[in-house]
Amino acid sequence: GKLFIALFIPNNCRVFIGILDSIRENHMPNLNKLLKNECEKRLQKGIDTNLLPINEHQFEVKVDMDIENIWKRFNKIISNRK
């Protein structure tokens, strides 16, 4: 199985994603492009822009085989924010 952990930092629109997997291969789609495309599709359907997420998020995805590495990375991100 896979474990998916995300850390959202709203004030600078950054999203850090850690994926625990037995194989260190990143099969995630480009989330920056995915968000942009979904927002554009919904705008074309006439959905109010206030109902859409901010299209400025930057996603950073890392796949690891060791949960400790994921937690260390998240702790480093959080400690750098202080």
C-alpha cells in the first residue's frame, strides 16, 4: 500500500506531499498542471471564480520508502517556517 501525507502552507500557497511506497517511483501527475487545468475547465463551465481554489499553489511531491525520511522532511519545513 501507499501512504499519502500533505502539508499545506496557505500564506505562500505551497503544498508539500510525502508518499510512502515500497518502490521509490513517482507516478503522481504534475499537480501544478492538474490544478490549473481543472480550474480552467470549471471556469469554462461558468463556475464562479470565488468557488474555485486559488490557482497559485505550488506542489512539491517526494516519494520515499522510509516514513522517517518523510517526517524529517516535514519537520524541517515546519522548523524553517518559524
